[in-house]
Amino acid sequence: MNSVPKLLIIGGIVMIVIGPLWMVGGRFLNLGRSPGDIAVEKEGFKFYFPIVTCIVLSVVLSLVMYVIRWFMR
């Protein structure tokens, strides 16, 4: 089997597992409302930019990918 279909199947399985965890965990983890995120609310205008959340997710996903690559050797 080609590597692209395997990658798509694994990606689908990962999303199926993460989806319910995200729904349940979203009640307990207030992901997206971290201290340092930019939120501007004025009359008739709302702007939200989750900069700290993006940085935290980037670091966590980078560490996960590093560990996966380390075990794949």
C-alpha cells in the first residue's frame, strides 16, 4: 500500500479519537481563553485573537511530533 493512503487513514483515526476528547475536555479545559490572548469587545464589535493558545498548542504539538519521530527510528 502506498504511504499516502496510510497517512490519511491514520490521520482519520486520530481525528476520530481527538474529536470526542475535545468535546468532553472542552468543558473542563478552557482552551482558547488563556491569559495573554487578545480580546477586544466594544459596542457592536468583538475581536478575539488566541495568540497564547496558538503558541501553547504549537509547542505541545511540536513535542508530540518529536517524540513520535524519536520512536519511529
